[in-house]
Amino acid sequence: MVVKLVDKALLLTVQGHGSVDDMLDTENKRLAENLATKVSRLKSLAYEIDREADDQNEYLDGMDSNFLSATGLLSGSVKRFSTMVRSGRDNRRILCYVSIGLVLAFFLLYYMVSRIQR
């Protein structure tokens, strides 16, 4: 690099001031083109990041509405379950049968899934 600077300095003194301006102008144009290329790449990268962020926000909004609907369903189920527990003796017997049925259904489903995975 030092050699190039010395060579340029010698060249500048030999060729005169007009060629110095031309050489500086050529160097400036080259650097401006490099800068324009880098700015263009940075702009496209920023656009891609913006588009990805918009897609992710849309996805998260969809998940939010899904969770809200699931929360509504679960709260309704809990209300019905609490009403059944608070009611009379006959409903407690039904509740016991339903609970046993759910436990058996869970074990049956577990058994079937474990058989499929083998």
C-alpha cells in the first residue's frame, strides 16, 4: 500500500495536476459505485426483514385468536362441570361414570398411539 501511494505521488508529480483530478475523479466514481451496491443490498435486506416481521405478526395474531377461542371453550366446560358438581346426588353418579369413561378413553388412546408408533 505504501508503494502504491509513493508510485501515485511520483506519477502525480510527473503527469501534472490535470491527471491528478482525473485519477481522483475515477477513484471517487469507483467508490461511489461500491457504496451504491452496498446501499442497494442493505435496502433489500431491510425490505426482507420488514416483510418477515409482518408475516410473523400476522401469524401471531392468528394464534391469539385461536387461544381466545380455546379459552372460551374451556371456560364454558368448566362452568358446566362446576354446575354438575354442585347439583344433587344423581348428577354425582353421572359425573363419576363420565370421569371413569374419560380415564378409560385416555388409556385406550394411549395404548393405540403406542401400538402405532412401534
